[in-house]
Amino acid sequence: MTDSFAGTVVAVARDDGHRFSKPTRDSITLIEGIGVEGDAHAGATVKHRSRVRRDPDAPNLRQVHLMHSELFDFVARRGHEVSPGELGENVTTSGIDLLALPRGARLTLGDEAVVEVTGLRNPCTQINGLSAGLMKQLIYVDDDGETRRLAGVMSVVLRGGVVRPGDGIRVALPDAPHEPLPVV
């Protein structure tokens, strides 16, 4: 793996209920193999309601949701005001092209916590409840006929630790060849 400093944690969020948006916090604690302490989606097995109905024993590849703050500027230019935590993410980042990371990329958040990127978030229509038409900005078919998903990436916790706004983020890429991110 190659390692480099890449960005900054802008905000952190968690919610103990299955609500769409998550309140921002002064810090969150990541627990190895589980996710964000006190978050409704924490657990070794899947916690997302629709996924639990399909297979409650499936591994939880969505323990920590990361969102790039640059997306907020993108949607603001299209008339949608979005703030950290409102799209349900646990960690809002700056300076990292999360969507371009390969599967298996590892992010060190602050001094201790390490997450491994598992895939792209597939946005759901609840997003339009935040701002009418926002869903079309976050998932669309491009000019080449490819579906583009912009609603962040999902990850699992490899090493726990406390994460705070202002913490640095280092990215370690897996050895080549790199696999593109699947939808998880």
C-alpha cells in the first residue's frame, strides 16, 4: 500500500435512531469491526433496514459513511443547501476525491482510527425529503451511459479511535491493480 496525507475531517455525526440526517458532534468513536459507537448503523452485521429484511446475517459493509464536503458546493450551485450530517454521513471530509478511491483504500482518520473503503453509497429517494430534486443531482446517467453515484462512500472500521473535526486524513491505496468501487 502507498500512503499519503490527503485531507481533513470537516465534521462528524452519529444518531442512535434510523433517521435520515444525523446530528453533528464534537467527536465520534469508531470501534473495530462495529462502526460508530452509539450510531444506529453500528454492528458486525448489516443494520440498514431494507438490507436487514433481505439478509439479517450479511456482513455490515456500511459501518461508516464518508461524504466529501465538496459535494455540498456542487449541489448548492444547483439550488440545494446541504450541511454536514444532513445526508446521513458519519464523517464529512475535505480534500479527498472519495469517489475515485479504489476498493480497499484505507483512510487513517486522526491519530488512531483506520477505515477501509468498501463501496459507493446508493442514494435513496428519502434524499428528496431534504430538498426536492436533490436525488437527481446525486445519482444520474452520464453522457457515456454510465450511472454516477455521488452520495459518498461506505467503509468498515479496521482500527478504532476517536475522530474529531480538524483531524487529518491519510490515504493508503491498495497494491495495483485497483478495483473500482461497487455499490454497497
